[in-house]
Amino acid sequence: MENVVSDMPSSRGPNPFTVNEELSFEDAWVRVAELLQRAVATSQVLGEPLGAPQRAVMHLVEMAKMVADRAVECLQPK
């Protein structure tokens, strides 16, 4: 994840991350898909029963991952 780095690791500010300006459109979509996959995996590893708000958020993350995966598929040469 060298393309996304934290400016202030201990900061709780609104946007502590920056994105490498050299990151291509295609690579950005791949990174989005990877980050969403990690979010899904992290929620599954926690193993805690999720409340309704957390389930709703994870549902949105899973839907976003599906869309990101499809976008990455579209970028692949046929």
C-alpha cells in the first residue's frame, strides 16, 4: 500500500492520508478493491456479532467492493 500513506499516524483529524500523485487510474481502482477486501476481511476476523448499524455499513462496503471488482475486471485486456 505504498501509494497511500499517512501524513500524521497518530492524528484523528478528518483526512490523515495522502495518495501518491503518480498513481494511475487503473492502479487506483485496484487499490480501492484491495482496501475494500481488507475491510470485509477485518470485519469477519473480529468475530463479534455486529449490530444493525455495523451490518449496514459492512453491506455497503461489500457492495462497493463488488463494484470496484467489476471496474477492475473492465480494465483488464480482453
